[in-house]
Amino acid sequence: MALWASEVVTPYKVLKDSYVLIDVERGVIKGFSDKLPSDVKEAEEYPNGIIIPGMIDIHIHGAYGRDVSEGKVEAVLEMAKKLTRHGVTSFLPTVVTSPLSAIKESVRAVREALNIGQKGSRILGVHVEGPYLSVEKAGAEPVAYLRKPNLDEFLELYKISGGSLRRITIAPELEGSLELIREAVGRGVIVSLGHSNATYDEAVRAMDEGALLATHLFNGMRGLHHREPGVVGAFLERDDAYVEVIADLVHLHRATLRLVYKCKGSGRMLLITDSIAATGLPDGIYELGPQKVTVKGGVCRLEDGTLAGSTLTMDRALKNMVKEVGVPLREAVEMATSNPAKLLGLKSLGEVKVGAKADLAVLSRDLEVVATYIEGTKVYASD
């Protein structure tokens, strides 16, 4: 089959008035053409559309009333189905800090959901945010369940995951953190620094051990100070490090997002949602792991006013970066697609290229999601 649009963002270049040719049996991109080949049996055309790679959210707790930390397979699978309406074709379910027994159940549930097979957006594994985090910078992570890094616990979680534990967020200043980082990196687990009160030197030591991702930069970490740059300064300075940003214009001011963009460029920024169960639903009271969260005006807060995740979606994050922050569309697409794929080592995802999975999103000129395809099959179409 073939898909035609007025623009195709690969994201490294933009093709004009081009067909994307898809091998439906293999679910991969076969090539490109400015004319419809005679042997193509099915073609869909989007005259005012923009084809981009399917978006990849590597930090998401919940959506549409479901939470990964419920520890239920059906919660993860329901999220997978609903996320396609936002152009998301792959995601990394994220477990919030909870009692250790609950974390284990949630990791097991993600593993089982992954083994069931694709029922919507592709499940990439699991991200455990905690419980080895700083009390001082806990944010919405429940302090009662925070603890020092424990290598035996980590290895048990990795075993329960069946190797699907793809990422863990820790605070590098805690005793035992460097040993855990070495073990995790050695097993191919991405170590992300977050909810941390680490100094610049402590952050750099962890980065030298392979912890080269910042969990929602600026949020839940020591701030940037001219005499103590902290975690933020360490990540803004270092060229080989990636940073996540929550581009809802609540967690970060648009000027802050521009500053990060100027420091890191498009190649090392990742758009994430950090979304909770309230995403896609009206204001009200929801749960994030073991805690109650009040959502008002789409903003999520604990009882004491602390921000607690978001109701952001990936398509809105992309639109905010383009319309509000002023990042060119091609570069914003890179932040939402190829960068997370590179970080996770997924060579067949995140790009519109020959041989890649035909995971695609079609956007309108106003950057609203028109359709979503996974391996060449349409899984969502807007009204």
C-alpha cells in the first residue's frame, strides 16, 4: 500500500508531495515515490497532511483512567489502545514509587502485557521511577517508600521483568548508587538521574558511569545556581547526555524550554508526557500510585500543591514546541521520535526510512493527529 501527503518528515529531512510505500505483509517501509506505482493495490492520500514517524513516549504513568502502578495487565493494554489517538505508536510504561511489593506487581504486569502482543501502541518494556530517590527532591514520589539503592532488589526487579526493565530513575547522591548504576548499565538498562539533590560533581560521577539521561529536566532536582550548577548544569553542559522535558508550559516556562533547546540542540532533547490516569478525562480526583491527585484546569497537584505528573499528550507536546517555543517542526519531530528510539537502541523505530517499521502518524496543518498507523495498519482515524 501507499500513503501520500504534502509533506513527509523523516525527521532528518522533509519530502514534498511524496508517497510512502509500505510492504504490508512485513509491516515495513519499502520506499518513496513522487508518483503512485502501478503495482500498489491500496493508497490513502492526505492532501493537507504531514506524515511523521509514530511518536515514542518513554515516560508515562497513565492515561484515560488507567495507571501502570495498578499492577494490572489490562491497565497497560488499555493505555496502549488509547494512546494511538495521540500519534503514539510506542511507549515505555512507567511505575511510580510505591511499596516494593507493588512495584514488583507492576513490573510483572507490564511484562505480561508485552508478552500478550501488540494491542495498539507498542509496549517497549518498563521504566521504574524510584524508589531510590531523594527525600529532599521527592516531588510527587511518596516519601514513605523512598529508600537507599539496593543491588539485590534491583536484580530481583530485573529478573521479574524478564529483561524488559529498560530504564530506572535514581538519585546519584545516595549511598550505593554508583554500584547500582554500573550493574544496570552493564545489563543494558538505561539509568536516568532524577528526583535528586545531587551536586554538579555527584551528577558528573554518575554520568561518567553511564547515567546519561535526565528525568524531566529541572523538575524534581537541584536547580541551576551560578556557584553550584547541580544536576541541571551537568546535563546542559555535556554533549553526550540526553534530557527529557515536559513541554506542557506548566512544568517548564517556554523560555526555559528555549534555553534547553539552545544548549542541547534538537538531537539530545526528548519530549515526554509524565502523564497520569487523568489524561484524556475531565478534572477531578485521580490516583498516581498510592497517592491522590487533584486535577484542576488540567494541572495535577497533590494536596500540598506539589505538581504530580501531567495531563499532557505527545501530540500536544509537539505542538507546544512548535507553536509556543518556536522550534522548527522537523526538529520537534526528532525530539518525539528518533531521539527516544536512539536512546533505547531501537533501529527500526522513530524514522521514516526504508526497512523501518511502518509506524506513522499523520498530522493536519494545525498539528492535530488525523491518523495513526502501526506496521502499515491504520489503528486510529480522527472524526
